[in-house]
Amino acid sequence: MTDVGRFWETWAPYLSYIEDNHLDLANIEKLGGIISDPVLIVGAGQGLLVEQLQKSGHKVDGVDLSPQMVKYAETRRGLKLIEADARNLPFASKMYNTAIIATGVVDFLDDDGQIGLIINETRRVTQDSGKVLVAFLGAHAAAERFARRVGLITDRGTFNQRKFFELTGLSPWQTLRTFRRDSGIGIFRALRELLLAAVRNRGNLTGLSAVVG
């Protein structure tokens, strides 16, 4: 299992608190006009998007690398997801008309080779006239600048997910003290920048790119 897989295995028991973020229910509804059946969700987690698309009448399959995620999808939602590595999907070529690579898959990787394997494998199982939609964590420019200042985004452009989740477990005062320590700015400026980043980033947490064919 990859480092990303182990990461999600660890967070599986707590996903219900954070799963409706990034490529969330509101965003998936906006994609209704370009999604055609059958649909594959790569990185389906505990089935949030699979369930939503099924409720909208779509024929959907979901895969996830984490056995825990697959287990929770069944116990929480009664869904039968498939445990599979996105680099080696257990499907015949050109089975799906739409494939969606969810957030937490390629955007959590810093290896271009591994990213390419996942995208190419997803394209393999998608019809030539179909669509591959790749979701990734995005942010308003102001929020990105702040994230870089406090070390959530490294000099290489990698998002420090571990640090992000560590911060979410702190009290607001502890979070501000951490921002102040890591950015070297005063407490009031840290508060101002944190609030500005949060306001400017509302509704802009997800990027989505489309690969046709």
C-alpha cells in the first residue's frame, strides 16, 4: 500500500467529519450535465459521491485503495465498493463513459510518474468518446499565499496534509499561536491573514480538470 493509502487508512474512522469537502455534494451536482453513464469514481472513499450520483439516477461504480474505506462504505451507506489500486484497475478497457478521479488521489502525490499511471489507467477504462474528470485541491491565491507562509504548502508546491490535519485538532488560540510561530508574524496579523484567507477561499476549494478520451 502506498503512503497515500496508509494515510487514508488512518483517517477512515474520522472521514464522516470531513468528507463533504473539496469535490463535495454541491460540486458534484453542478457536474450533472456532463456526466453520462456508466460512471466510475476513482478514490471513492466511503461512497459519498457514489451514493449521490446513484440517487440522481446514474449507474455508478466506485473503487478505493483503502480496505477500511470500502468497509465503511458498506456499513455506513450499504454500498459495495471495490478495493483496487488506481494504477491497476480491475476492469476491461473502455467500460465507462465518465470517470472521476476524486480529490485525495493524484493531488496528494508528488511523483509525476505515479500520477501519470493513475490518469492513463483511468483513461484506459474510459470510452474514447467519454470523459475523465480529475479533481484536485485548489485555493484562492490569497489562501495559497497564507498556506505557503505557514508551511502548509512547501517550496516544491506540495500540500502538507499531515500538518493540516494536526492544525484542525487544535483550539483556535493554539492554531493562531502555531501560525504566528511558523510565519514569524504578530498574533493580530496572523489573525487578520487567517480570516482573509478563509473568506476569500469560500466556495473555491476544488479545482477540476477534464481529460477527454
